[in-house]
Amino acid sequence: MTVPSDHWVDDFLTISRRKVPVKVGFLRQNELKFYPENPRIYSIISSDGNILGQTDIERKLADLEHVKRLVHSIRANGGLIDPLIVRDGDYVVLEGNSRLAAYRILSRFDAIQWGKVKVMLLPKDIPDELVFALLGKYHIIGRKDWAPYEQAGYLYRQHKNYGIDPSEIAKEMGLGPKEVSHLINVYSFMVKHNDNNVTRWSFYDEYIKSRDIRKAREGHSDMDRTVVRKIKTGEIREAIEVRKKLKIIAKASGSILNDFLEKEGSFNRSYERASARGYDNEWYNRLHKFREFLLSDDARSDFSEMEDGHRKKCVYELKKINEAIEKILKRLK
């Protein structure tokens, strides 16, 4: 909606099925403030380890590549298409911090042309839960331009700081409860182990979601600390090594896993030992997964609750599988 710079237009914004009254118009961009709780800004602040003021935040945002691209885009369009979403009273930019940073850069070259910016002004007393829902709508449900680390950090703080249950967060965001819990768990792990390096998110994502690694962690209290150290030092160089190599080491367990945990520089050697013993063999992995499935609580529960017709079919298949196994075992002897 384009409006004259001296006029405001009344409108409303629907957040969580509630109509919130807003005004659309223009404000001086130098009166606006960056929002420290914005996940992208928060990740910048937390990675630095220091408390950053508005000037520091602006400087850090201005160095980001996507902000530099926004400068060219805004200049080419002659302004913003979508307004910044600003909270009245303190003039904090809840949504659009990168675009505000781009405007600040443009104003250095022409303070008059880029002195005012289009905004949607929200009530100053808007509840925190609606702000949370608003940002989730834009960046988790919508464009998804936050990195997983930034998304997870936002969900984590809503759970930690405001006591919102993950199931409620999932419902509000339109995400699966397991997905929300996983994001929060990975971020919690990074916080616990003092690693706020965004580039290492994928390492811990793979680490937390692996079932084989989870079983190894349950039996080795020092495993988390050891793995974090090996990731930080670069002994484990890529996230794919967690998924492919560390999982095989965890599956091998025994002396191979102990060697990995107790000795520095043992990651590749431990993987090679596990590989030599066949733990990364495709057939072994298929059989291992099938055995785990058959012995799982879920499988036992499903079989016991199954209707008679389906149970008979499953019994038939299991008998055929048993016959095939006996034949294969005879050949292997």
C-alpha cells in the first residue's frame, strides 16, 4: 500500500487468528531501532560474546552479503515494497531489520531520498506472544530465510524464557511437534557446550538425530564432551562425517568406540577399524535396522494391538522370513 509521507492509513494485521489494528505510513529511519531478539541479530550478538549496542548491530548487519544485495534491490525499486513492521512507542523494528540496515547504508549517500521508510506500526502494548507468532509466520512458516540455527534459537528462547511448551509452539508455527523438539534440543546442546558457531549447526543436528549415536551416548557419559571437542578442533571436519563415520563408530561400540573416546586424533582410525569389521556394509546395516525394528517397543506394541486379519498376515510374513534366514545361515556355515 503506497501512502503519502505525511499521512497514515488505518489497517489491520491478522496474527494467530486475531485482528491487530495497525497504521501504515512513513517514519524517519534514523528514529527506528534494531530488535535484539530477532534471531538473525541474536545469533550475531551471541557469536560475538559481548553486549552490542544499536551502532554495533548496524555495523555488523551492514557487512552481511544479503544486506548488500538489499541495498541494490531497494535502490533499483526506489524504496520498499513491503513495509517494515515497527512497534509503536519504542520504534523497535520487529520485522525488517536487514532492510533497515540497507536504508542506513543508502542514507549515507542521499540522506533526503532515503531519510524516511515505509512502516506498518503495531500497537505499543502488543503482547509478546503475538510478536512471537508474527515472526514465526514470516520466517519459519513463510519465507524461511532464517538459517536453521536462527530458527532454533528463536524457538529455544520462547520455550526457555517464556515457558511455552514445544507442543504449543508447534501448533502456533504449524510445525510437527517432533521437529520443534528436535530444533530446541540441538540448540540446547550447543548452548550447554558453549558452541555458538552457526557453521557447526549441521554437525550437532546430525549428532542429535542419529539413533545409533544416541544409544552410544546413553552408555558413555563423556561422549558428548569428547565429540564437541573433536568438532571444535577440526578432527571431525564435516557434518557428513558425523552422519557416516561417527555413526559407524557408535554402532561398532566396544574397543573401537572406547579408542575414539579416549585417544586424540583417533577419529579416522576408529572409523577404518569399524569399516574393516563390516559395520558400514550395506547388507549389515539393512539387517541391523530390521533387527532393531523387530525388537523395538513400538513394534511389539503395534503387533499386540493389531487386528486379527492383519496379525495373521504379519505372522505369515515372519514365518517366511524365518525360513529364508535358516537357509541363509546354512549357506554361511
